[in-house]
Amino acid sequence: MRACGFFLLFWMSGIAWAQDFGVAVWGQSKQWIMKNETNLDLTPPGEENYLVYQANISGIQNVRLVYWFSDGLLIKGGFLFTNVRTDAIAAVNQFDQIAKTITGIYGQPDESNQLWQEDYPNKNGSKPIALFDDGLILQTVWHTSTTIIRQQLANKEGKFMHQLIYSPANPNILTGKEGF
């Protein structure tokens, strides 16, 4: 079932998936990723600490695929969704769509949180309204043998920030690893 889900996300996203994130495994060199990533490169010239590509995931277009590096080695990856910056209903629907896609691959999330501001008056009300009011942050977390996947949706200064961040399940895996 997971293999089928893995193939489905690969097919729907238009990007290649490896064991850990994108086309790479944790600790892979920046140069290797630059040679093997096939999405449109949007990285600012001279940037040393990250690479940015345009990608599609689960039918959502113009997603930013980001690889972060330390000492030239991959330490984190993520998808930044930029298409629903001002529409709370669309942002919540997109969050749920991505959660469903990731759940189809890795199973039920290990955590699914609604983080409410302590003084928010209507915690049983509409998620989009609470998000719009900056009274709610949505989070979902999955764990695999090699990776922690965190999805978050929040309101920052009137814009909805939706991200899916991948990091090593064991940060020690990066210690002493050579860039392939």
C-alpha cells in the first residue's frame, strides 16, 4: 500500500522522490542535488545555504521546493505553498489535501494539532475564520525511519503560510557524512 502511495505522490507531484527528500538523501552534497534536480531552479545567484526550485505537488502548482544545507550537505528540505496567501478557506482545504496525500503514503500522522491562542474566544468555531483572526495554527507530523515530516499552516501578518518541512529523524546521521 505504501509503495502504491509513494508512486502516486511521485506521479502527482512531477518531482522525483528518494529515500529522504526530493532527489536526495540526508547529507547529500549541494553539487550533487544541483546536477540531479530537474525542476526549474529559482535559487538567487550566489546563495550558499539553500536551493529553491519550482515544483508541483498533489496537483498544486508553483510550490517552492527548498533544500537547506550546512557545510554543503543537505540538512533539511521543504515545500512552501505560495498559491493561497490571502484565502483562508482555500488555505485550510489545501492543508487538508496535503495531509490526505501524505497520510496515503505514510499512514495516519503521529500528531495532528490545532494550536489555539489562549485568549481566542471561539475555539469551537470555523477553522478558516480562526486562522484568518490569527487565533489558530494547524500542524500535522509524520515520522518515518529516516525523516520527520511537519506540515504547518499559520497566519503571519495577514498572509497564510503553508509549509511542509522534512528533517532527519536522527540528526546524528549527518555527522561525518561525506557529500556523495
